Amino acid sequence: MQIKNEKFAPIYLTIVILTLLEIILLSALAFCLIVQLYFVLFVHLKLANAKIEEVPLSTRKPISVIICARNEIKNLEQYLPAILSQNYSEFEVVVVNDRSWDGTEEFLETWEKKYSNLKVVKILDNEKFIAGKKFAVTMGIKAAKHDWLVFTDADCTPASENWLMDMQQSADDHTDIILGYSPYLKRRSLLNALIRFETFFTAVNYLGFALKGMPYMGVGRNMAYKKSLFFKNKGFAAHMHIPSGDDDLFVNAHANNSNTEIRLNKDSHVWSEPNRTWSGYLKQKKRHFGAGKMYKPKHKFILSLQIIFQFLFYGFFVGCMFLTREAQYLAGGILLLSIIIKCFVYPKLLKRLNCGDLRWWFPILDILLFVFLTMNGFLAMFGKKKVNWK
């Protein structure tokens, strides 16, 4: 008698045989994923789990806030009061009026009489030289009476009245630079979601690398450094010919693992008005692209590596879609693994950096942003070179 035992039914295994081309493309795709995981798990995840200690109240030192304004009367009317009324014992606000003609001058003259901690610096038109934001920043720094300088823009507003409490000089006097975070205000549009996601990802990168001991940039909407550091290194002399870079190029040149700190607390954030048009956003990114070429070689290498391997990852994935179904399934599995790992890291960071509403869309925004920045990079290389700050 023959007894069949269903518990021991035979198991059939399918062996997938790949061609040499499929093996090469899938291996390249997997290697690109491994390189990307270095940034995700060893830089960005470190930021997600970071605990930044609050600065003790006993270390309070006087602060000079620097704001450069060119035809910014509407923004100054809306946002300047929140800066002038910060909960801090001793600070001044230096506003540099850079050749405005929209009523900014009259507005600032009136407010200077109302607020004792407001100082206005006026730049006049001069045919002998072409002024730019770096000149305006330099004039503001020269007029500042305190050594610790905090920078923001006219279209920015602090997240709370305790902004300066978080951006004050560290108890460690060796700290020369503090890097803050400045998210953009939420608006209902695809452009706004893309801008906010790009700002988030840029911040995750520069804050994460700073935390790892390799600071390479900062954002002028929310950062701080010593006046003595500025003049010790001759200000912007090394890159005065570049229209942008009053923030990131200065940090790139002078920040290191021992003199730089970051601030993540939500009170330390500064909200900014985003561009409302694609042309304005493209113009902004073009300025940033020009400054990036002046970064230190090691920083350009690591950032280029990040972009190149992301580009190759999507390129190899698309290439695998033209192969056999088995190869397509394997490539899809690698892509799915990438998304799952990122879902473990980025939603937490999005929430921490005031972009929690984007966490459900980040895989799509990640691809859209990559396509947009790639196209913009090509346009910046072959477009017109002259770009003004305002």
C-alpha cells in the first residue's frame, strides 16, 4: 500500500539564469544602492537621531542680527517686528538698505526712531563699483557693535521669540560658526512642495555632514558666526567676484570639525517666503550652482559622488527595464529595498525639520527633484552667466 503524506509534498525551486549583461547591470544597480546607503545610514540617520543640547542661559552674550534689504518694504513691515521683539537680554538689529527705491528707506528711518535696538546702514548708488549682497553684508558687519553675528533675510521670520536664545554663542568659546535651519512656508502647489523638499534635503545634507565633522555650507537665512572670524579671514575677498556665496562659500572656507555647531530645536528655525514662480526658483538655483564650483575639492568630490551615484542608480534601473522579466523583477526588488530603507529614515527627519506633511510623498518628490535639478544643472552650465542677487 502506498501512503501519501501531504506534509512532505515536494518543493520546487526555480533557478534564474541571467545573461552577462543582466548580471553587470544588476550588479551596478546594487553597487549604486550601497553607495547611496552610506549617505542615508551614516550621515542622514545620524542627524535623525541627534540630540542637540540647549545652550545654558549663563552663556548669554550680546548679539548683532544682520539683515540686508533691497526693495523689501512689504517683507520688513511683516517680519521685522518679530525680530526686534526677540526674548533676549542684549541684541541689536542691523538692517542694510541696499539702494532701495520702494519706500524701504522711509520705513526704516521711521522705525529707527521707534526702536533703540535698530540700526540702519544705507548704501548709495556709486558708478565706480557694482555693489552686491556681499558688499551689503560687509557693510552690515562693519556697523555691528557685537562680535557674535546672527544672519537672516528680510523675507524671514523666526519660529518663536526664543530664536536668538538658540542661536547665541556656545559656552565653548572655540565655536566660531553655528548653522541653523530655515524651512519655507507651506503653500498649495507642486512648486511649493518641490521647493520645501529640496530645502529639506539640502539641510539634511549640510547639517548631517556638519554633525559628522565635515561642515561644508550654511544658509544665510539662519546662521551665525564671529565678527572677528570674518575680518581675520579678510571677509569675502577670496570669492567677491561670485554673485552668491555670502553664506555657503564663507562657511565652506572657514568651518571645520572643531569650530562649528548646528541647531535643530524648533525654536531655532527661521521660516522663509518661497518663490511663487518656476522662473524665480530657477534663477535662485542658478546662483547656488555658481557658488558650488568654488567649494573645497574634498567637498565637491563627496557631493558629486552623491549626485552621480543617484543618477546612475536611476539610469541602471531604467536600463534593467529593457531586459528579461526576471531581471526586471530583481531590479524592482532593489528599488523597493531602497524605498523601504529611506522610509525608515526620512519620515522621521521630515517631521523633525517641519516638513511632516511631505512624508507620504517623499519617494515621488525624490525622483521629481532629481530630474528637476539635473535639468537645471545643464541649463546653468549653458545659460547666461550674469546673475544679480536682487
